Amino acid sequence: MRFLVDESTGPAVARWLREEGHEIFSVYEEARGIDDDEVIERAFLENRILITNDKDFGEKVYREQRPHKGVVLLRLEDERSANKINTIRRLLESYSQQLGDNFVVVTETQVRFARL
């Protein structure tokens, strides 16, 4: 799968996804400091699912109606990299085919597909 990993999600998640065979663009590693508009536009234009911890992307998708190819919003109590990776691993094992073109909110215990 093709993912854009937001700076807030961090380089460890990007490295793990790469090791798992996914095609990754990491904002932290490759374009640190770009603004949210550039992040969501790049993900859309490059046909990538955005993985982020930044809830501002909910506003971009819902209020501003920005086009996207899928957004995974991590809303975690434990923000350590290992927990992010474990949460994404579980998400991909159960829902990988449903992530495209959806806005998905993920916690340690729940996956919610938000209405567009």
C-alpha cells in the first residue's frame, strides 16, 4: 500500500511500514515542516493514504472538504512509537482493504470509519 506518514506520527512508523513492504513518503524524513495543506494535497496527488496524529486533518476533510485518498487518524493514549506501530499493525490486519477513500479514527481499542 501507499502511505504518507505525517510528521506528527514520526519516523519509526514510516520505517516499520517500509520494512513491511509498503511504499512510504515520510514528512519527518523527507519534507519536515511542510504545512497541513501541503501534506493532504501531496497525499491526494500521489494516491497515498495519510497516517496522522493531527486532528486538524478532520477539519481539512470535513469543513474544508479537501479531497483525499484516505486518512487514518491515530487518537492514542500512549503516543510512543511502539504503541503506534502495534495499533497500525492491528488496523492493517483487519481493515487494510477498507482504508482507501475513508476517514478512519483509530484508538488502542476501537476503529471507527467516519462518515464523509
